[in-house]
Amino acid sequence: MIIDEFLKLEKAPKNINYKGNLELLKMPKISIVGSRKMSVYTKNCVLLLAKKLSNMGMCIVSGGAIGVDICAAQAAMPNTIAIFANGLDKIYPKSNETTIKNIYEKALALSENENNHSPTKYDFLARNRLVVALSDILIIAQADYKSGSLNSAVWASKLNKELFVLAQRVGESNGTNELIKNNKAKIIYDIDDFCEYIKEKYNLYFNEEKNQDELLEFCKNGANIDEVLSKFGDVLYDYELENKVVIDGVLVRSL
């Protein structure tokens, strides 16, 4: 399989392997990437942003890495596409195994590498170009100097993609703050305002509050925690932090 957006690349992939739902490729897409060592502030922003965009009918593209990438993928499920540097027969990184399996089953995973391929540093940089190419907009949530996320910013410039970053404190996320300083990125000061911009850009004039959140619906009358974790993975604990559910022993209830 090959994807039209990738054919525009200077070094287009020869083939794209996939697992999951190819219908997601037809949706309008935004890429969200960032630091593996994200702050609590960044995590909360990414969870809220990705969830709102998904509820509006956007598909979130990421690299499936630890930190910002997997956080965005979890929040946007099932409207998420993860692009991997490894072959799709492998689960990498292993710490993301539950979410990656959910992506394989409910969302979409892509890779230009064949089975049995173990990723090198080059593969991760090459993967970045695909993450950027697949969307019209790139959001870098948090990044240090000389990070892989800043490599994605270079690709955004080459491919004429809109680039946004989250507002961050001085001394934190120095990479994105440098992009702002050099007028290479726009700032997301307010998530609701940004979502309004996206809604107008893509003519998304339907209800932003998704019909029903599947996890909340599953737990509305109480559910066993093992069943919830098996079905939805560690995103359950993100819902607990957001006060969407309460975990009482082995019982999970929606709030």
C-alpha cells in the first residue's frame, strides 16, 4: 500500500504496511508530537486537546512513542493513527504495549518497515517525515533543544505545514520556546479557541461532545477494573486524573 500524502516526499516510502482501520485516512488529520519526558501540565493539555479534536471529527496522528505521542493517541482513540519506526509484528516501545494493541485493533498503525525490522536512530527520524506529511497541521506540545520533535518542525517547514506549539513557561520546553522566538510557530494559548479555529477551517459544524464516550458508557453502572483495563488499557487512569471516573477497589464508575 502507498498513501498519496507520502508520494509528495522527496524520499517517498516504497511501501506502507498497516494494521487496523484504513477508513481513518479519509478523515481530516492533525499531528501531535513532543517530548518523551513531558510535564504534568503538557500531559493534561495534550489529553484535553486530543480528546476535543477527536470529538470534533479530527484524526490525531503521532509517532506512538513514550510521552506526548502515546498520550495523544490514547485520548483520541479510536480516531488515531500511529506511525512506527519498527515492523508492525513487534510492539515497541514495550511500555506502550496495551495502547499499541488497542491501536492495532481499533485505530490504525502504519510503518514503512517490514516485519522483523528493529528500529535504528535513522528510522525514528525517517518516521518523523511521515507523521508530518500525513496531516495539514503539526502541533509540538513540548520539546527540548536538538530533540526529535524539532526535527519534525524542520519537516513541517519543508512541507509547508502549519506549525503550532503549546504555551509553556520560561525555562521549560526550550525547543518550542525557540520556535516561537524565531517566529517559526504559532502559539496555542487557549485550547477552546484553537478548536474553534479548527472547526471553521474544516467546516466541522456538528456536536463537539461526541455522542457517548465509550469508556464512560461502559462504566456508567459500575464495571470491574480488570475488564475496563482489558478493554481500554491505561487510559483508565488518565480518566481518573481528569475526574471522569472513580476507582473504588475493583469497581470503576463514571462520574
